[in-house]
Amino acid sequence: DTAVSQTPKYLVTQMGNDKSIKCEQNLGHDTMYWYKQDSKKFLKIMFSYNNKELIINETVPNRFSPKSPDKAHLNLHINSLELGDSAVYFCASSQGWPSSYNSPLHFGNGTRLTVT
Amino acid sequence: GIQVEQSPPDLILQEGANSTLRCNFSDSVNNLQWFHQNPWGQLINLFYIPSGTKQNGRLSATTVATERYSLLYISSSQTTDSGVYFCAVELTTDSWGKLQFGAGTQVVVTP
């Protein structure tokens, strides 16, 4: 009965490969996010979707492409992986748009991506 | 400049001690939340608190929006309180829904 689940938990791959991370939430939330946590634990928003519509797109290389097939799912596809992409990627969700409508952010358990 | 600043960066506590973590922000906010990242990396939402005071067990938080700061109080700390505490804000001058995180306070509670 996990609220926000993402797969895989660990991802080890070589430079130049393409990989995807999947996220699903069963909270009935309208808004989903991808955050990146670097090696110094700094968390930065990458993308946000509300009801399948992209609403936040931070300065992220276009090798990163989010896709939301429905409001319960938000996937992240990364092309041509680079060493600097190594990080922990967190999916999150909140109710309503924007997240300031008295709705706390709920995070998944993260995907640790290591690019060799 | 830095829009969300947390202090102290590190804190070592003996079990049973009380402590206060601070979050300063550069502008008025729509939204402020506190999170705990445990040693296994899980991020848990502690409080949604753009203003006022809330309590949840041994934890409480106060946000004084007019003075642009928020405080997180940990009372009678336990080893399970160890981890990193993050403050995140949605500034009114920023994109809606965009929570900006501070650098965190690393807390270690020793037995």
C-alpha cells in the first residue's frame, strides 16, 4: 500500500546509455514531480506535472524527458547518460494545483542512479 | 543569492536533549514545509506550515512569515531523529508549485 512508489531502486549503467525511471502514486493526487538530489544532498526540482500537463520545467538538459500517461504516473527517461547524471532521483506528489493549496509533498523512496 | 538558508548545518545531540533548527527565507512565501530524510534516504514530510505553529508529538514548528523565518523544535531527542532536516519554500516571487529546498541540517543523536 505504498503511497508513492518508484522503480528501480538502484540503476547502474554506462555512459551513453538510455534509461527510464517509473513512478506511480495511489494517493489520488493531481500533481507529480521529479526532484534530483546530488552528492551533497541538495534537492532541486526538475519537472512538475498537473493532470498530465507539464507545468514546471527547470533548466534541465533536454536529454531528460518526463512523460505522464495519466495523473497517477510520471516517468523519467534519460538519453545519452553522462557521469554528471549520477544522483538520487525522487518522485513526489501533492494534491491540487499549485502545491500551495494546503497539500504536503509526498516523496517516493528514490532511485539511485550511478553512471560509470 | 541564497533564497533558503538553514542553520546550523550540523548538529550533534545526546539522546534526551532539545534543539532548534532554523530556516530563513528571502521573500514572502505561499508554502513552507519541513522534511526529515532518514539515514536510509527516505524523505518524510513533517509539517506544512506557511505560517503559525503546529505540533506533532515531540516535534513542533513555528513560521513567522512577516520576519521570514521558520523554526523546527525537537524535544527529548531520540536516536531515530537522526538524519537530515530540510526546509522547503515556495516563494511568492517564484513559479507556482516550485518548492526550493535549503541545504539541510544534518542531525546526529547519540545514545
